[in-house]
Amino acid sequence: MKLFGKKESVQTETGNEAVKVLGGGCANCHALEAAAKAALTELGEPAEVGHITDFGQIAACGVLHTPALMVDGKVVSSGRVLTKEEAKDLIRKARNQA
């Protein structure tokens, strides 16, 4: 592990680039991911959700409390697990489909 200099690249993102869950991989993160997948399915979109687990990347997104939901590069929720309906509404609003 290097303390200074160029960081080695670490693959911490998985899945769809458009919708991501940010968090360490706890039960709340998995619950938010399930709600987001269900919301995407109801919206008729591919139910692929990426996951960012690196806390450096999470902090770089401005997230202080996890789990968080990011849609198209914008954090729409942080610090709580959303229901399917809440996730669906936030995805619609983020994509101006309301």
C-alpha cells in the first residue's frame, strides 16, 4: 500500500452507470439496491444497479451518510433506505419524467 503518489486503480463499481448505490455493502445498502431495481423494473428500464463501495469515491460524491442513491451522476438520496415508490419517484424526478 502506497501512502503517497499515484493510487493504484481499484475496481469498485459494478453494473449500470446510470443508477448506483453508494455504501460499504451492508444490509441497508442491499435493501436500497433491491428497491432501486424494483423501481427500475416498474419504470420499464433495465434493472441494473451499480454499486460503489470505496469510501474515498463516496466522499468525493459529497455523500456523508450511506446508503445513498445516485441517478445519472447526481446524488438524489443519502442516509436512509428508500421504499420502491420513493426510489421510483426520485428516479423520475432526476430524469425529468415526473
